[in-house]
Amino acid sequence: MKTIGRRDFLKAAIAAGGAAGVSRIIPGAWLESARAASPGFFESEFGITEALCRKVLDKALSKGGDFADLYFEHTISNYVGLEDGKVDRAFGGIDLGVGIRTVKGDQTGYGFTQELTEESMLAAASTAAGIADGSAKTAARKYIRPSIKNYYPLTSLLSDVSLSSKLPLVKRVNEKCFALSNLVIKVNVTFHDQQKRVLIVASDGVKADDILPLNYIYSSVVAEKDGRQERSSWNFGGRQEFSYYTTDVMDKLADEAVSRAIILFDAVQPPAGEMPVVLGPGITGILLHEAIGHGMEADFNRKGVSTYATMIGKKVAEPFVNIIDNGTNERQLGSINVDDEGTVSQRTNLVEKGILTGYLHDRISAKHYNVNPTGSGRRQSYQYYPIPRMRNTYMLAGDAKPEDIIKSVKSGIYVKDMSNGQVKIGEGDFAFFVSQGHMIEDGKLTRPIKDVNIMGNGPKMLQNITMVADDLEMYQGGTGRCGKDGQSVPVSFGLPTCLVKSMTVGGIQEQGA
Amino acid sequence: MIMSKEMIDTCEMVLKTAKEAGAADCRVAFNKSRYVEVKYRERKPENVSEAATRSINIEIFVDGRYSGQGTSDLRKEALKSFVSDTVKSARLLEQDPYRSLPDPKYYKGRTKTDLQILDPGYNSITQEERHAMAKELEDACLTAGGDKVISVSTQVYDVFNEETILTSNGFSGEIQSSVCFTFAEMTAQDEGDRRPNGYNYAVGRGYTKLPSCSDIGKEAASRTMDLMGGKKITTETLPIIVENRNVGSVLSGFISAMSGTALQQKRSFLLDKKGEKLGSDIFTLIDEPHIIGGLGSRPYDGDGFATKKLSMIEKGVLNEYFIDWYRSRKLGIEPTTGGASNLVLPPGKRSVAEIMKDLGRGILINGFIGGNSNSNTGDFSIGITGKLFDKGKFTQNVAEMNIAGNHIEFWNKLSEAANDPWTYSSLRTPSLVFTDVVVSGI
């Protein structure tokens, strides 16, 4: 059942240490082999010719409309899991279908089918066409593939990696977790991979295709000490090649999962109240996703429902604050080569030197505002129509040193890790749940903290960012998901260490004197 | 509506193919579904969608190994190779001695009552009616919102589902179901750049079982007004009333710790607490699978067990966990059922208004934001919005405040259930009163 539109961010895991933005040297050949694999897939496998696409698009425009588009998708998903020491479960699936959309102004007609037959597609196109009520238009006669760069090339397809290659990885993580500490009592390890092939054909002559990998290795650890149990988890992944999953990565994963579980025995829920909050680098970028990201999605703004609707051009933060939403970061989970409407991906500035510069646009919003779309039109699958979504949302590095930021706080908290967040974009009120962190007392990190909800207001929080360090890190995992209007898409985030001078900490006791 | 023979025939073919490929056992589930959605904004359709899906999911048990796969490609030859490929790849896994199809004795005794999971009126819904409902929702919301309205959106959505499940050890089940949903949301102009967004909705098996669209639209506007001027106040210990429709946001942290998976994998704060009193006498939760038209109603559960009423928690005492077949084997205990059907917390006698007058000062919580619950420790922290009342009357709206606690203690503060059970959910709870809760703010 489709759910009520809420600006939720669902479960995400935790960023690794390690510098972000370090580009790897990649040999040139991969570009050709990955490119060669993808165009023509739907034609050779399912007979989807250009002529057929034109026919279906014409049907979608049979009552007029500004444009129509077809979104073909073939997705293979696999999951293999270890529980109680055995790799004894695997699940998977194949999903195939096409979504057909007709757009007229800000109105959308939509239908989809899992049968890629002419008859079935024409019926879905007819459903979509019903949103308009004018005279028929026709689709373009010529289709051009835009020049698309590849931010996640594959030298071999994930669907060619057998189950037997994944088993040893999963087992190694399990063995390592138990070896790291005798407090560990339960370990779960899973390896997920997904390979999504898409073909987008739009009636104004754009034809774009892509192969999107999405994969991660995940471990959850329960530790027991003095009759108490604590649990934590970690994952590494993104849009990786299978060769990314080395024994080093497996060992690092075990390290992170175990150490994060064990520290919780010393952690407390912090006191409640307003206080300065230092955010450590990496996954804490969820803060930006909730505090400003959703509020900058153009559909909310053209409907006037976002608190940022009248703030373009205004100063919203100090001049050292620069916030980006980018679809072109190599291997990052939120990266896309082309969006789900056929617009080539890009880097979009949200806040430049403290000034709010631009929204995230799909085609409908771009037309409304008379600007170019920003490559932000995304959809969960062929079963949904696209809407403005984020990709990789992060803040550029500043000049301060992270140690100086911590030293500057007399009494507050340091946030290392968040599990989830949510925002009400009209008020700008957001919340995120802290799963790992520390108290800060007299400029030093002291007791570990856990399990506390932190709240704030987007525009107020931006104004209250008073220090930004030079240590930008991006999330290094594969489980980041954003939910909006009942659709989920993979996203990523990043942040340098920064100080927000006041936020509301939902701790457990009334803040003492 | 009569189910077509096609689905049973396809499932039988899948079972046969699995056996021929060497599987010892197999479960196959064939699902077909059709949905229709109409959204309105600015007095015209904003989105109109309609589509149908189908999928086959199989679970294979071969050589003591287990695997599951799903596909939407139902062409006969594609299905056959899908099944044999799944059997082949299952053989690559390690053995799991606890995996098997359930003992068929649990399949027996299925209720014969028509639970009206498919609403009798479903088939006669027309597209014109859907548009009329969306318009009525919108008109009512716009009228009630008046000059405070920045934007109103409405949605009418329904889905029809057919399911056939067969297993190689004699289970056979067929269900047709419908779910209908009406929704209205409004964004209002508050002070400065604040634009509170409120909404209202109803869900049920049929549109005729829901409140009128004009009532829903009108209340969406009033719930939006309840967010205007929301501010945080100083931290205070006081009673809270959690609105019936929002109880799940707090209760879900307790319920998820009752699952067999959480218990067996040692991530539950309820481990070894069966039989203990963990809440007040008001804290009773009954799993009721046979409520006519209930959103969680079902004749059989995910394992195929014939469903029956279960007292999960009674007057604060934890009676049962949610144990499915697999976890029952791993834990070495009797299974109950893998998950909740309709969960009922019995209502009390007084209305929320009467309770407020009695309490004097407190906060009625009408929304939650963010937050989470630690399933190992029971600690939780969650943001709230609400309406502060004093001397029994509402004085101001609050926002950016938080409640935090631990489930082991929290449900002892449950002092009363109001007389207003929320039936537009499979979690059917009335508004609940908790005393001495720290609500943190300034």
C-alpha cells in the first residue's frame, strides 16, 4: 500500500574512516566494456525497438500533453546471509517492467506493465494518456543518446558472480568478529547485490540507458557483558565492483561492527536540553539531508509547502558554508549517470558561500521555474513516476581543525553516528537519532553516548553552524535509503567536522544546573 | 469473486518442476495485484495512475538446504528454468537442520468465517467515483482551511490482491483482498517562514467503511491548525495523552522485541521475560485475526498456520512472543504465530476530553518525529508535537520537544485507555494516558 507522503529517511549505516574525495586511478578500458554491455539490452532481449517505443509514446500522447516517457527496467537482486555460523540462506529476484508517463503542466498520468508486449504497453500508455484531454501529439522521430559519463563502471557484471564467490567473504567476517572479542555472542553477516538496467525513452527525442550496481556487505554483532547485551552494525559498499570486496574490507567491517557494539557498554543517554553539538565527519551528513535537502526539492517549493520556498538568493548561513547535492561522485551510493527522466547527472549547488542558490529540479519543476532540470528526477522503480530526489548531499570542507572545534565546546555532545532521521519540510523541523557519540566536557570528549533523538529547525540550524573543519568525509556504505511519497531511493551523504552552536537533545533527565 | 483456476494450475506446475529438479519440499506463492490512484491539487487531477502486477515467490528445501527466489516473468519456459536454477543454487549453501516446511498439523482448523478481507462493494467502484471522492476531500479541506491555506493535496487509492499458496506438504490457500485509502493534507501559512503541514486519512477494506470524504478533508484542515505556532516549552514532568492513531510509534519498539528472530538472535530486551509483569493493568494486547473486515485479518498466517486469537500481553504480564515455525525450531519451543494480525488494546470508558478535564495539565501528543528504539536495551527517544492543556483546556501548540525512556519502565506509567479505538489500522489502540513523563524542551 502506498503510504502517506512523509519526508523520512530510513535506515542507513555508518561511514568508514578514511579520506573522502581520493580518486582512484582507473584504467581506460573499462569505459568501453561497460558501455558496450548496456545499450541494446532491451532490444536484443525483449524486442524493444525504436519503432515500438515511438508507437507507445504516440499512444501516451494521444490526448496531447507536454511530453511522455518510457522507463524500462530489468533488475536482478541477490542476498546471501550467515546466521549462527552458517551461510544457510539466500534470496533473490528478478523484476522486469516498463513505466509509461504522460505529463501536462504539473499533471501526470501513469501506468506500468510487467509484460513487455506491444498490447500491454499500449494499454498502459492509454491509462497515462487519460491525464490530458486535448488533441493528439506525436513523439519525435529521431532519438539521440546524450553523452553520459560513467561514475560506477563494471568490468564484469554482478549477475555473473556466483554464489560460491560470495560465501567465503561472509564467512570471513563472521570468523573475524568472534575472534576480535570474547564478548561477542551473535553475528549476522549478509551480502547484498543488485544490478539494475534501465532504458529511458522520452518523446522529445532523448534515449538514455544505464547499468546501476548497488551492493554492500553488512554485519550485525551482539555482545554480552555482565548480563547486559548491546548490538551494533556496520556496512561497506555503494556502487562497487565485486573486486572491491577484499579480505581487507572484510576485516575492517568486523573491526567496526565489534568495536561499535562494545563501546555501548560504557555509553549513556545524555541529559536533555539545548546545547552545542559537534558533528563528526561522514554519515552525519544525514543532518544536511534532513535540515535542508528535502526542503530544497523543487516540487515542495513550487507548491509553496517548503520553508525554503521564498529564500532563494537569501543568506541562510555563514560564508564558509557550502552545501552540494551531487550525482557524480565516483562509486557513491547516491550517484547516477543519468536520472530517471533521461537528464544527464550533475553537481548542483544548494548553498554557495552561505547564500541559498538553487533547488533540485525534475522536468516538471524545471519548466515551472523556467530553468534547466538538475538531473534530480528519480524513481524507486518502473512502478513509480519520478519526483525530485537527492543524490549525494554534503558540505564542502572549511578551514578549521577538528580538534579546535571540539576544544571550543565547554559542555555539549559529539555525534559520531546516526541511524535515521526525519523532517517536516513546511516547518523545517527535523530530527535524527544518534547511535554513537560522546559527551564533551571542558573541550574534551568524555563518556560515550547512545540512543538519543536530536532535534532542530533547518534554517535555524544553518545559521548556527559556526565552525567547519577541513576533514570532509563521505559515507562509505550501501544501505542509505531515502523515503518520500511512498518511494525509496538510494542516497549518500558527507560532512566535515562542524559545530552547531545549539540544538535540542532529547536525553533522559532534566538538564541539571 | 471467484478465483481463476489459472493461479492454482501455475502453482501446481511450479511444485512439480521443483520436485523434478530434486527439491525435497517447496512452497510457492503466486500474487496478483491491481491498484488505482487519483490525486488532486488546485482543483484538478495532479496524478492518475493504474497498473497491475504479478509475481511468483518460491522457497526451496533441498538436501537440507534452503533458498528463496521471486520473479515477475511468468512465461511458462522462463518459470521452469527459474525454478530449476533456484534448486541448483540452493545446493551451494550450507545445511540448516532447522529449516523445513511446518508440521501440517498446524494447518488444520482454519476458520470458515468470511472475514470480508475482500470488501463486498469493491468491484463496483468506478473511476468517476474516485475522482468525485478526491474532489470532495479537497473541497472540504479548502473550505475549512480558508485563508490560511497555502496548498491542499488529496489522494484516493485502492488495491485489489489475489494470492494462491501451495506447499508440497499439503497446504493450500487462496485469498482475495482489497484495501482502500483516502487522504487529505494541507499546508498553512504560519508566522515567518513556517508552513505547518497536517493531514488526515482513513484506510479500510472498502470505501463505504470509511468516514465521509468531507469529514476527512475537514479534519485535515483542523489537524493542520493544531500545528500552528508550535513552540517548545521548558522541560517538564507531566501526564501525556498519546493520540490513538499515533500509539504505534511508541508501541512498535516493544512489539518488535517480541519477535522470534529478535529473541533467538539475542537482540531483544524481552528475552527470558515471559510471564513477567512489564506494564500496568491497562497494558493488554490481544492478537485477533478474525475481526470482520479488519486490516490485519487472515485465515492463515505466513507459515500457513490456522489463525486463532492470542493473548500476547494481559494486564501488563507478557504471555506470549511472536514465534514463527523456523524460530520455534531454533529455540526448541512451541510456535505461536510469526507476526501480529490485528493487535487490539482494549478501550476504556472515558473520552479524551473527560480525561483532560480530570488531569488538569498535560500534553496531548498528535505527532512524532524521528526517534528510534534500541531493541537490546529497550531505551527509546522520540520527538513529539502536541497540544498543551491546562485546567482541562488547550492553551498552546508545542513542537521540537522530546520524550525518552525505557520500555521496561514506560508501560508501567500507562494509567488509562480512552474510549476511542483507532480502527483504520491493524494496530487498533485507543488514546493512551501516561503519567509522570519527562517531556524535554528548553
